[in-house]
Amino acid sequence: MSVKQLTAAALAALALCGATGPAQAGLFDDAEARRAILEIRQRIDAGNARSDRLAEDLRRSGEDNEQLRRSLLTLQSQIETLRSDQAALRGQNEQLLRDVSELQRRQKDIAQGVDDRLKQIEPSTVTVDGLEFAADPAEKRDFDAALAIFRQGNFTGAQTAFTEFAKRYPRSGYGPSALFWLGNAQYANRNYREAIGNFRALLSQAPEHARAPEAALSIANCQTELKDTKAARKTLEDLVKAYPQSEAASAAKERLARLK
């Protein structure tokens, strides 16, 4: 029974007592009325207490809900902050990776640049006409350039280039080969006497050189062009004796047969 119902019942009881009067005193005396009223009051007080407790529970529940809501909002804010921080860290990591990659590329470029500069000044091992020796980059470049001119058929330019090479690098490992190609350029330009001088210089400096038999044969060719048959024959005979297993010696034998 609710508080309102209890209150209504109490009022009804009081009215009943007043309406019956003395004639009903035997049926419903004051003591019973008081007990009924006290019982009703007790019920009313108990209902009020329950209502107060319920109201307090509701108030506390509301406070708890509000606290929970605030906690959820705080947690959500913290989550958003963490996400923002994580995104910032991800961006920083990506930037760091790009920076590291760029640094590695620059270091590689610097190392390559240093290697290239060292290659421009440090001697390297080369092999020409069977000989292995150390040559400066500029020395190799100049020899290759002079030989390229010769192979292009520019014998005048090749003669100039090899002459300058011999002056610039008098102790070069390319020396014998340079003399050989210089002599050939001079032969092509019909400078036979100059060619003979350079071929003989090659034979004097490096008699075991791979180009030595060819140089001796070239001397005989120059002598033939100069109409000095006797000297040519002598050169060919010496070539056969000095380099009997060479291709130049085979060619020399054929020419000796024709000279006879």
C-alpha cells in the first residue's frame, strides 16, 4: 500500500470514529482507533522511509551515472590523445626513415665521389701487349686517346699524340707500345727514317716485348720503301734469328725468298 493510500485509510478511520459516536463505542473504542492510527502512521513512516531510501538510491545512482559519464568522457579524451600521439609518432618515424635514407644516399654519393677522385689520381694496374704495370689515370687516358686517333686513320694526329706522350711520360710502362704505334704512324705518313728510329728504340729498350718482332719487320718495310734492299735483307735475316717462332719471322722468310 502506498503512502497516499495509507493516509486516506487513516482519515477514513478517524471519520468513522467521529460518525459512530457513543452508540458505536463498544464496537470501535478509542484504544483500537489509536492502535489503528499508530499502525497506519507506522506504515506511513515506513513508506516514507522507503521512499526516502529510494530517492537517495536514485540520487546516488544518478551521481554514479554522472561520474561514469564523466569517466567515459575522460577515457574517450585520453584515447583520442593517444591516437593523436600515435599518429604524431608514426609521422616522426616516417620522417626519421626518410632522413636516414637520405643520409645513407648522401654518404654513398660522398663515398662514390671520393672513390672517383682517388681513381683520378691513384695509379691502377693495366696490361698492354702482354705487359702488366702501374699507370696513372692521366697516363692511361692519354695513351688510349692517341691509340684511338691512330685507329681512326688520322696518322698525322696520332704521330703528334704519341710524340707528346713519349715526352710527357718518358718512364711510362706504355713506352715500348707508344714507340711501336708512333713508328707505324710515321710509316703511314711516309716518314720512314723517323719510323726506323722509333722501331729501333723499341728493340733497344724492350727486345722481349710482344711488339718487338713486328717492329723489326716494320724496319725492313721502311728500308724497302727507301730502296735500301741490302739493309732490308739484313734486318729480315736478323729477325728470323732473333724471333724464329714469331709470325713476323714467317713473313720475313717469305720476303727474303722474294728478295733473292
